[in-house]
Amino acid sequence: MTPEMLSLSNSPGIFIGIMLVKLIVVFAVVMLSVAYATWCERKVIGHMQTRLGPMRTGWHGLLQPFADGIKLFFKEDFIPAQASKVPYLLAPMMILVPALITVAVIPFGPDITLFGFQIPQQISDLNIGVLYILAFAGLGIYGIVLAGWASNSKYALLGGVRATAQMISYELAAGLTIIAVFMLSETLSLRGIVALQQQDLWGVCSFVPNWYVFTQPLAFCLFVVTGLAEINRTPFDMPEAESELVSGFCTEYSSMKYALFFMAEYANMIVIAAITATLFLGGWSAPLNIAIFTMIPGFVWLLLKVYSLMFFFMWLRATFPRVRYDQLMQLGWKVMLPLALANVVITGLVVVILQ
């Protein structure tokens, strides 16, 4: 431990102050990104479909997220007479809170020295950061199931059951794809995984970093697809299928409780994009080890990667139709899971041979 870090750990007041500042900054960036992800998606899909999207509220509709928030805040709030009130009210928070908590272990830059203290650009550097993410990612499904069951509506219940089956089907494949990354990095710390990806590509190319998307392309593709299914994004939005289930598990919700479901969806999209960028795209590191790129702060690169992945998710929504439920299950159990298992076996063989 460096003297700077030792002095920081021996100064609880300064440590708590720095932690609060990081929490406020990260929370503000995430919530602002959530708000403008809704605007961005409407504009992106609008232009792809040869229309304008929001234009009236602010310049090119830039104030539309605030208008939507104000409208939902003052909208009439009601609870169905036959609903189980306590789980009905808890469900929206049980989806949103795990998504926000997961951001705590995402590293967004190298350590910085400020006022004589070495400060990590990360809320908490857990040595089991990936297990922490997997644990909290699995908690969000409880909110969806509770929303579907507590609403006492057949459409909402069907949406909750679909979400449960979908999560079980795709979380297995997602976990197996991450195991391949563990086998290469030999650490569960996200900070350590990012550091290892800053080495030379295959030990030969000095100006190209060794991102795991180059050594694990199949795992990267599988993780992106399973991530989309995990957060119920198009074309895997079967729990909310409007053409079949009205609005799925959130059919009986209104006002800000309904808004919390939307916030949770976009927060989960940001989290999946950040995890993908950290595990496969070098996290906050530059795409090329040259001076003009390394001069740019790490958090800028991380945000660019996250927003690029989010744009890709929006592009998919504008391009692909919703798959049938039986196709969704077949893809998860008969395609994704065998491919993820095969990738783990091949990665293990390669690692043993190289060692």
C-alpha cells in the first residue's frame, strides 16, 4: 500500500467525503444518461424510419425527457382493487435499485492523485466484482415476478412468468461466457481485467491493446445477445409484448411507478453496456496505444464505448422484429448454452496448451 493510500485509509472523514462525491457524480451521470437514452432512442429510431422523432419540446426535442418526467409525476396514481398492495408497490424499486447498485464496481478510469491522496476512479474495487454483478443482476427478476403476481392480472402474470423463464434460460449462457474471460485473466476483479487488457495484442502488436473481444469473439457475441435477453430488450421483449400481453408485467401500473420500470430498463441497458465494455472492450483504456489517444481521460473512452453499445441496442430495436416465445426458448437452450459450453472447453484447452 502506498503512503498516499495509507493516509487516505487513516483519514475516515476524507475517505467518506470522497466516497460521497463519487456516489453523487456517478449517480448523476447514470440518471442523466437514463433520461436522455429515452430521447436518443426515439430520435434514432425516428430517423431510421424516415421521421423526425421529438421536435417540439426544446431544440430538437432535447427537453422531452423532462416533459415526460413532469407528466408522469403529476399523472393520476391508482392501485387495482384486487392487487396485493405491498409487493405491488415494492416491485418497481426492486427492479431499479439492483441496476443502480451494480454500477458501484465498474472502474471508469485509472487512479488519480488529488491533494496528496491517491483516489481510485471506482466506487468500490471488489476482488469478486464480477460475482457481485451476477448476484445483483439476478435480483432484478424478482421485481418483475412480483409486479406480475401482485397486479392480480392475467396479462401481468404471464409477463412475469415469461421473464422468469427467459432469465433462467439466458443467465446460464451469460455466466458461461464470462467464465471464458476468467480463464484468460485469472481474476474476478474488474479493475484487474481492465489492466490485463492493456497489454500488447497477443504479445506482438505493441500499439493495439489485448482486448478480449479479439481473443474471445464468440464469448463477446454471446454475452451481448444474452445481455439483451436478460434486460428484456427488443427483439427479446417477450415479457412486455404489447401485441399479446398489453404491456406485460407493468400493465396495471401508472404514474411514477410506471416510469420506474422504464428507468430500470434503460439503467439495465447502461449497466450491460458498461459490463460488456469492461470485460471485452478494454474498459476505460484507449483503443490504440498511441499518444494522441492515451492523452484522453479514461472515463471519456468508457462513456464512448457504453454509448456506442447503447446505439447498437437501439439500432437492433429499429431493425429486428420480436421473436416468438418458442424461438426465444430454443435459442437460449439449444443454441446459446451449447455454444457457451463449447467456448469454455476450447478456451480451457488453449490455455493449457499455451501454459
